[in-house]
Amino acid sequence: MIYSIICSRKDKEPLNFKNLLKYFKDANIDCRVAYDQEGIFQGYHKTVKELNAKDDDIIILCHDDIQIFSDRDQFVEILTEALIPQDVGFVGPVGTTLLGTNAMWWDPQLRQQGYHRGFVFQGSDIKKLIPNYFGHHGNVVVLDGLFLAARKSTLDLVGLNKPKEFPNGWDYYDLFYTLTAYERGFNNKTVPIILTHYSDGVMRPTWDENRKEFRKMFRLPTRCN
């Protein structure tokens, strides 16, 4: 069984949100929308607890402003096969093999040196999408939170609650989840699912608050092969 969880706001529904919900429905993925949460940590934690999911069920955690272009059957096949090995933690479209001391996975200097992995489209309009190639797919230490997938047992082990050190509940959940999994011995991976993120990547002012605490919680830099 595959589930998907999306945190969203009823008064700010993205333009193509209904297309995303239809995609999951047509792919026989049980999609749950957590509206108007206090934070993304809370939304994910609460909704996973409400699922009647088994340990080996796959749970997708994704943004509400994405659109998936992959063939539905192929999409399900890619996720299922990627998460069969018990040593695989999270999978997603983009991430990095090296997280530097600044805790910015998309660090342009590291990107130029070839440490990044994956591919995603970006832009605010489907007619003006920019292909954003980060590198060939493979193992990574962390993944971007626009789309994450893992077995339910992995989410239980990592824990989805907000760390008490984080001042706000919306930022650095992706790096916290995926780096925690990596440090627990899991391999995180980028996988060839095709999607777009209708965002230019603008950071909230609160982003840096959680980043400062994240840097204290983990030993950086950290790198995988």
C-alpha cells in the first residue's frame, strides 16, 4: 500500500493542487491532506499516526505545489523497487552526497564540484518550466523536502515530531528526517521520478532560525560515497 500526505491551507490552495490529488487517486495512492497545521512536523506526525499503515507500506511526504509527470504505473514501480532493500531510508528526486557546515544542501559551490544528485523542473508556470539537473541519480546524505518517500517503519524509527531545539515547525524537517535516517545506517537515494515544483525556492525569514539549531545538532560536514 502507498499513502501520500500533503500539508496545505484551505485559503491558499495552489493552482494545480487538484491535478496532484487526481494523480495520486488514479495511481491508487491513498492521499491524505492535512489542512491548516501549526507546522509541517505536526501535520506529518499526526497524519501518519491516523493511518492504518503497515511497517512495509510506503508513505510519501510532499509539498502541495508540485505536479508529477511520470507515468503512473512507472511512478509506483520506481518507488516500490527503490524501497525494497531494508537498508534504504528515504528516496526523492533531488539531494546531495555532501552536506557542508552551512547546512544548505543546494550549496552552489558544492553543486559545481559535482556533489549533488537528481533532477526536477522548477517555475511558477507550467509553460515556463526550467529543467534543473543536479547530477546523476544515486546515494545521498539528505534529500529536499518537496518530495520524500519511505517505509512506515523508517518514519517510526526516525520520528516525525519537531525537535525541541527548532524554534518553528516549518523548516529543516527534510534535512532533519533524512540525515537522521542516514546516521541510523540507512542509505538515502535520488530516484528518476519526473515532477515540477511550482516555486522559485524563496526562503522564509524563519528558515535561518532552524538552520542555526540544525547545525548544532549534527556533525557537519557529512558525506556519503
